[in-house]
Amino acid sequence: MADSAESYRFYRAKMVEVISENVIETASYTGVTALSPQVVNALKLVPRHKFVPDELRNYAYENRPLPIGHGQTISQPYIVAIMTDLLELQPEYVVLEIGTGSGYQAAVLSVLVDKVYSIEIIPALAQYAADNLQSLNYNNVIVRSGDGYKGWPEVAPFDSIIVTAGGKVPPALLSQLKPGGKMIIPVGNEGAVQSLTLFEKNVEGQLSQRQVLPVRFVPLVEGDNSN
Ligand code: SAH
């Protein structure tokens, strides 16, 4: 791949085509027959190659997860797309992400909503993501290092919550969701296939949930004492 902005844009557009085909193939599970134009636009804008290690840049627009160091991964682009789409985001929303990684999902959200808060448990990754997002001018994203299992009570409640590591459902997150809000999270035990699950809190505050898709995410760690 030639290392120019134009060629990256070309491969990014190809990636979006592949994702869109994937979305059609999985429509019977997800209920999503096509990504919203806003989500497609965000995927076309965010330079995923800036969120992977330099030596993996040539793979940045393949539809697969890649290692980002510290035993963690940048999520598969299709998964980022479908999770983002299922949240049905509005421009005025304030969104919480758990599991910043290198910051790719946060950047996609940043294009779509007013404010993004993102928590990463590995301090070196949190720092990397914060620097990276700032240098790319994603100025409406605030990253902090800490245990996302507890949410971010100081800035709650949130219109939407996206958890990008898989495990048990953190009760704090459900309580930090606004009435009318949605939360998407891979649910399941470590090592097992997880079930991507969409929670909805209605205006009366009652929760309902729907299993969307079998997935495999890195584990959601619980029990950090750094915050
Ligand atoms: N959102 C990322 C996905 C990164 S992988 C992307 O756009 O590609 C998931 C991340 O969740 C890892 O970096 C991992 O360190 C982090 N993580 C796991 N448990 C966590 C927790 N309890 N709180 C915050 N981050 C957590």
C-alpha cells in the first residue's frame, strides 16, 4: 500500500464496502439491514491506520482486529460499525466508552456525538490513546485511566454506553444510563463465546435486553484500585 493520504482513503472506502456486505449477511441476527449514512460517513473519515502500530499499517483497512500491544487489540471494523449503529446516536448525545484501547472506536463516536468519555484500564494505552486522539484533533473525547467497571459517576448519566471488552454486565453502568438510553456490551465468561447484548432503558427507567450476535472480545477486567 502506498503511504499517502489518498491511498489510505481508497483502502478505507474499500473497507467500508466490505463492512456493508457483512452487515447485510448478519442482518437476520442484528436487525440492521444497512448502516446509517452517519455511521458510514464516520467510518470513511477516521484514519484507522493511525490507531494501529506503525508496522501493521498495511493491514489497517482489512476487516479484522489487530494487536495494539499490552495483550490487547483494536476491534474488528465490522464490530465497531454494528455496535455504533445499534446505539442510534444523536448529535447532542454524551457517550461513555469502556475500553479505549488505541482510541479508534472513540474517534468514530467523536464524529457522531457531542461528547465522548472513555475509560481504559491499562495506563500506557490510556495515555497513548489520549495523545493520539488529541494529535488528530478529536477534541470532544476525554480519556482517563481507570476501571470502567465502575463507570464514571462524576459525569454520569449518559445517553449511550458502549463496552468494548467482554464479561459480566457492570451494574454501575446500567445505573449511569439515562432513561431512553441504550448500552451495548459483549456478555459472557472469559474464554467462552460472548453474546453482544443491547440494553435499553425506557423513559420509566425499566430495562430490556436483546442478544444481537455471538462475538469474542478481550476480557473486561474487574477490580482495579487505581481510581
Ligand atoms: N475500543 C477499542 C477496543 C480495545 S480492546 C477499539 O476501538 O479498538 C478493549 C480494551 O478494554 C483493552 O484495551 C483493555 O485494556 C480494556 N479494558 C478491559 N477491562 C477494562 C475495564 N474494566 N475498564 C477499562 N478498560 C478495560
